[in-house]
Amino acid sequence: MVFLGPRRLPRSRTLLLRQRRQEHEIVDELETLAIERLKALFGSEHANVQSYSGSPANQAVYRALLSPRDKVMGLRLPEGGHLTHGWSVNFSGTDYQRVPYGLHEKTQQIDYDRLRETARRERPKLIWVGGTAYPRIFDFAAMAEIASEAKSYLVADIAHISGLIVAGAHPNPVAHCDVVTSTSHKSIRGPRGGFILSKNEDRYQALYHPTSKHNLARRIDRAVFPQLQGGPHMNTIAALAVALQEAASTSFRIYGHQIVRNAKALAEALLDRGYDLVTGGTDNHMLILDLRDRTTRSAKSMRMTSMPRALPSTPGRSKVSRRRRAR
Ligand SMILES: Cc1ncc(COP(=O)(O)O)c(C=O)c1O
């Protein structure tokens, strides 16, 4: 083994180190820029931009907040939730106790009353709000009330709606939640990646993390690196910083609102033509068509013109869409 002090390094090595230090100054600056832009856009106290994507961001949340086998509540995947919110085959369903919640049979929207009852009974340590296929506005304030009653962390996964939130076309969960995660490649129009927003302090530190030296923000950062990941993807973080600047523009606000108007217009047109929509319409950029009673051919052609994704199970037919159909 050879030990070389800094003065004894060959010139080529010192040059390389100096160059590395300069590179780090630039990447640190870029990362800080992305972080500050995120904090300003969403009004959050803390931001981490290193997660490689949405699922790793959610995994970091589990590491930062929970211990294995803790209870987690999330919207069931077939009803619009995400794999990482406690689905059986995912780490979140195998390493944690899952307590899924679902949709109201008639409205096909989140059943907040049933959710409250389940949270009171089960006392999960974490409740997810957010999903992959949910076309309605999430009631973050109601979820926050339920989470506080059950002494649960409330985490919003805004992977699909982060762009709409920035545009002001969907309520912002940041004030209501302990942590918020997102992908950066969907409606916020950035590179394939993820980010995590959080409060600095953990309101349940004394209850759930009494021996930890670290506050919530620090635990999130440590969960991402070094607990789950290695070096940051600086190319992605640089692209995110650019996307966030675009997202802060007036044109992005107009664009976000226009997306919702377009989706609503399409929903109206489809309903008028006799199609069924899960929940009877949309508040965001998603439409979920219920094609179960259509012929295979029409179902196939609809799939060709849309993004195939997990459809929520539709326990009963939507009263709203049936009414529209009769018109
Ligand atoms: C709600 C939600 N969260 C997280 C993710 C995971 O994102 P990724 O595919 O980047 O891991 C997705 C993916 O679509 C999602 O819909």
C-alpha cells in the first residue's frame, strides 16, 4: 500500500484533483439551483433531487420514516394506487404491513369516511395520498386530518399531477403533508427522475424516532444517499433545474390550466357519445374509460389511442355516467 500526502502526489494527480474539485463546485451549484427552484415552486422547506426516479424516491421515504413491518395505508393498485403504496408483490407490500384503502362504490372516488374508520382502527405509521390512475382532485386537507388523528405520517405522491400543482390547476399538498414525492418526467415535463419535498422537522420525532440524531430532512437525504443510492445523476439534475425554470413561467400556468380544460372537454364529448368514465368525469389530465361492456374490438381501438395503464376496479357503475348516457 502506498500512502501519498497531497504534496507528494504526482503532478498529473494533483491536476486531476483540482479539476475534480472545480467540477464539484459546478455540480453542487447545479444541484442547489434545482433544490431552490423546487422549494420556491412548491413552497416546501426541504427538497432532495437525487432520487433516480419515482419508485426510488418512495423507497427513500420508507427508509426515512418507517421500520420493516410497520403499517402502511395506500390506495389499492387496481383502484388507482401505485405499486409502492403497499401492493402485495412490491417491497412496500412484502416488507411492511399493508392496510389498503379503496374507492366509494357509487362515486368511485376515494371514500374518506371509510378511510378515516380504517386509520382509526389500524393506526398505520404512514398514509399515502396520491396515485397512478385517479382522475379527481385529492382532498389533502381531509387526509391531513385523518393522518393527525391516527398519528400517521402523511405522504403525498404527486408523480402524475406535479405539473398541474405548479400551474395552480390542482391543490398543493405541501402544507398538509410531512413528505411529498414526485417523478419529474410526467406533467412537470422534466427529465426521467424523481424528487422529494419535506418539512425540516419531524412532528413525530419523539414518538417514532426518539433515538435518531437527525431531523426529517436529514433522514430523507441520508435515505437517498448513502442508504439506497450511489452518485447522483447530474445530467438529470441539470435538466430538472431547466424544467423547473420553465415550470415557473406564466406560459406553463396557462398550459397547465389548458390541459385540464382539454381533458374536461374530451370527457364531456365521450360521455355524450355514451361512453362510461370512471368517477363520471375528470378534474385533471386523466380520463379512465370503463370499457367493460364494450366489444373487444372497440376496447382494443381505444387502447391504441390512449396510454394503457392499470385501471381502477369499478365496483359499481357510476351513477353520474349512467345518467349522462341516458341523455
Ligand atoms: C403515483 C406514482 N408514483 C410513483 C411512480 C414511479 O415512478 P417511476 O416509474 O419513475 O419509478 C409512478 C409511475 O408511474 C406513479 O404513477
